[in-house]
Amino acid sequence: MERWEMPAITDAYGRPLNNLRIAVTDECNYRCIFCHMEGESSEGPARPGAGRAILTPEDYWLVARAASLVGVSKFKVTGGEPLLRHDIVGIVENIHQASPQAEISMTTNGYFLAKLVGKLVNVGLKRVNVSIHSLRPEVYKFITGIPGLDRALKGLKVAVDAGLGVKVNMVVMRGLNEDEILTMAEFAAKHGATLQLIELHPVGLGAKFFRKYHYPLEKVEKTLEELASRVERRSLHNRPIYILPGGVRVEIVKPVSNPLFCAGCTRVRLGPYGDLLPCLNWRGPRPIITPILRNSSLTAEEKVVEIAEALVDLVASRKPFYMCTLKNCPTNGRVRLGRISHAKRAYYERLKMELRRQLVSTRARESIARGRAGK
């Protein structure tokens, strides 16, 4: 399939779409007490082997190709636990083949990582987030439900040695691990990794324990500001990154109940059964692309275009949970502003028309090429 050029797509509030988070399974071998399952379930993940039929590696080629047409340049593979999929290497390979210039990363608990790192690097994986919420085995087991710290640490080390960009994900919880933050920063520095501190989200299982374990990261940031040699800002969710002496980077991820988080969101999500989710706070109906993928009367090119159109429609429906932009958001409190920019339905219809036009153009060129070859 020919590679097309499309204009950048933004929602009606000026936020571009450049990031697709793909949950490839709802199964997990862990039982983390805060799991939000990418907005898929409030009851936590399925047990290994208990999930339903899911999308194939070839399906993810079509999805990645469609997403790249509308401006997605970063794919995050997650779950559940993505490494439970026996075909996870094929999934990453298909995403890479469909969008070779895109950055592919993965979030994993690290339990199965050591044995798969080499294969994943070979097919295009560039970065990995390894969830290590404590360096104390008993605390790690309490948080995750699994005595798997040693295996996670081994997976992280193998990933670093393989040349992957590595982040240590740490969900900070009051009374459990908030006293380990600086220790974890030293651990990340030792391994050449970034430390990503994640504030507990009041969604999924985290909603049940939010009051008990919530620890505001503002407290941490005051200390980091004093220690940091400089501070950067990541465009995704407007995340601050504190560079500490020695070079270790500490990235802060605030919860979804945060105006700046929403204003800086450039991501949509694909669930394991083909459901598209514009936001973790979204409570409306979800478009399902599985019927497109399973429609045998469509060519691969037609499926790509229809999935791309579904993504355009999804972006057209997106709006921040807190209605503000990065320029006018307060640091706390709810705001309810009117529409900030003025993207019209006609804008999204023109994008879909351009997708169709390019499909027709490609078919015409292919037909001419076949005709010449037949002479």
C-alpha cells in the first residue's frame, strides 16, 4: 500500500492526535491494587487464559497504518500484561512495518521481559516502561499481588543492556512507598533509566482505594524543584521532568482529574476487542472497529481507510474533561469554558474525503501499472 501524506488532525480544542495507546489484552498475571485497565474495566484484569478472542497481529498492521495516516507517530503497547500474548513479537513487528518511522514503546510489569527483550528489539521496539512500585519485596508483593520483584528487576536490566530506552513506573501511594521516591531515583540513575512517578488515579480499582492511598505529588515536586539542576516540560499531559544532579530524569504524571493533564492530552486508546476510547474519563458510547477488520468484502486498503475515518470521527468527538488549554488552565480546581477553537464538522468531513480521494488515486495508479505490465 502506498504511503500517503495527510494534514495533521486536531480536536475542536486545538489538541493534535499523535499518540495511540494499544491495549493488546485484558489479561494480567498481576493483581495491582490500583489497576485501571486503560479504562476497560473497573473490576481489574482477567486471569491469564480467561480473556476472549482478540485482535490479531495482522489487525494491528491495519490499525497502525490507519493511525499513521491521521498523524499518529507514537504507539504504546500495553494491556493487561502485553507479554502474556504469545504473538506479542508479531504484534510489534506488524506495527513497525505499518509505520516504520513511528516510535513503539511498551508498558509491562517486567515478569516475562528478560526472555523476550532481544526479539522485541529486533522487530522495532524502542522503549519500555517497567512497573516497579517498590524495591522492598514485601511492599512490592502487597501492591502487585505477586512475589515478582526479582524477575521484574532482571527484565529491566536486560532491557537496559539491550539498548532500549527504559522508564521505571512507580505509582506513589501513601503509607506504602512514598518514602522510597529518592531511593528509586538513585536506582534509576544507577541503571541509566528515567523514573516516572505516577499519582494514583481515581479510576478503575484505584477509585476504591483512592482516599486510603492517595499521595499528592505536589509534595514530591517541592523537593524535586530544590534538587533539580533544570526542569523540562513534556508536551504529553504537560508533564514536568526534573533533571537531578547526576542526570537522572524524574517525570511526574498527575491523575486524570487534573486540568493540565487534559489540556495536554494528545492520545486516544484502542481496547483489546477493537473499542476506541477518547479519554479515561469518557463515559459515552465507544466506536468499535472490529466489524471493519472482520469484513471480508473489504480490501486491506478499504479497511485502513474506514479505520482512519473512525479515528477522525473519534477526534471530532473529543473534548477535555476540564475545558481549558495549556495557556489558560488553572493549576487546580474545575473550570468550565466554552469551545476554545472552532474546528467544524466540515473540517473532519474534508479529512475523510481526502482519505477516500487518496484511496481512489492509489487504485488508479495501480490499475495503470498492471495494464502496462500486461502489455
